[in-house]
Amino acid sequence: MKRLSLFMLMILMTIVLAACSTENDPVELENGFVYKEKSKFKEFDNYNFVAKDYDVELNYPHFGEKRIDEKIEMNRDREYEDFVNLVEADETNDEASLRIVFNPHDVRGEIFMFNITKVVKLTTDTDYSHHGILAVNTSSGEAVLRDNLFDTEPTTREALFYRLDQSIKDTPSIAPYYDEKKLEERIMDISKTFNNVDFKGDTVQFHFEQDEIGSSAMGTPTVELAFIDVVEFLEPGIKAVVEGESMPTKEEK
């Protein structure tokens, strides 16, 4: 009986190990491999794409929702192809690399915002970074990727300036060092984007450099606005996803 029990236990362990191995084995694509990892959020897993022939790693979320995942994977494939075209256009780019990371934030239950950071290295001394946003609504099953969280039109910039201005004036720790004119110039400057934005729960954080919106005594201030108070200023596609509207792809239009 003991031998039989031991034998059955060994079989059970073998089955469990085989199942774990299958779950964690990478999925092979035409141009690379995708590795799956658990995330701290139950709504999605972390996927990591590693290219076969180039120094490319793309970390992105996988929700298990076809419409959402297809949009994210289309972006993954496009970023990879653009990088390959860039490298092949310059045969000296042996040191070229691409890294993309999606940093997740649960801002309102079914609404997730991901800060996207892309770093492209062409040579030892040449690299550049790009910022983007992925908005996901798990309730409607919609997602959209954009360069900016907010609409960049002058009227939106002006409205955001007034909201930030009031928030700063209501914050005793930084208000004495604040320069209203500097903030206005920063927000209204059409050459600048909102790549200084982050999230903390249901709060949107604006991070500024020293001397950017006040005196040096202000340090590197962070100004917070409630997410619900800035929805009206969001980039139109992101606003539509947040409000549960359908976002058709080019093929569906």
C-alpha cells in the first residue's frame, strides 16, 4: 500500500510539474519569443517579447480580451518592424537596441492607464526615449494607445493651467515658492507635451523640474489632480475609452 501511495504521489508530481512547465514555456513567434509572468493585478498578465535576431525586449500587458490584446500586439509588431527598418537602413547599427515597458496604474476600477517608456539605442553614444499612454477599459473591452494623456489644444492647456494653478495655491508646502507665470509658460508651450504625468491611485500627478514653475526652494514639485477632475481634458481617444465608447480600428472604419 505504501509503495502504491508513493507511486501515485510521483505520478501526481509529474503531472503538476509538466503543467507548470507548459504554462511557463515561451511561445514562439516568427520573429521572437513571448514569455508570460504573473502581474500584481488580477486583470492581466505581464508578457515579455524577446526578438530572435535583434536586441529587442518589449514588456506589455495581456488581458485575455481579444479586442484589447489585438490592439496591444499590433503596436508591439509595429514597434518591432519600425526598429528593424531603422537598423537595416544603417548597417553600422550593430549595437542598436530597443526596450519598451508598460507601467500599469489602476485609476478607477475598470480603468487602467499604462505609462509607456520606449528607449531606442542606436550607438554607444546615441539613444533617445519616447513616452506614450495605453488606456484600457476592462468593462467595455476597449483600448487605445496615444502619445499624450491630454488633448494638446490651447483651450485644453489653458484649462489645465487654471486647475494646476489652484491646486498649487492650495498646497502650503509649495505655494510660497510658486511662480504663476512660469507654470503658465510651461503648460501653454505647444512645443512641450505632457510626458511629465504619472498616476497614484485615482490621482494624476504632474512632476516638474527644479526652477520650472517656481524658485529653486520649491525643489522638484509634484502637483496632484483627481483623475475624475481631468477626464474632460483627456486626449479624445483616451477620453472615449474611459467613458466606455467604442474605438474602431482603421480596418473597422
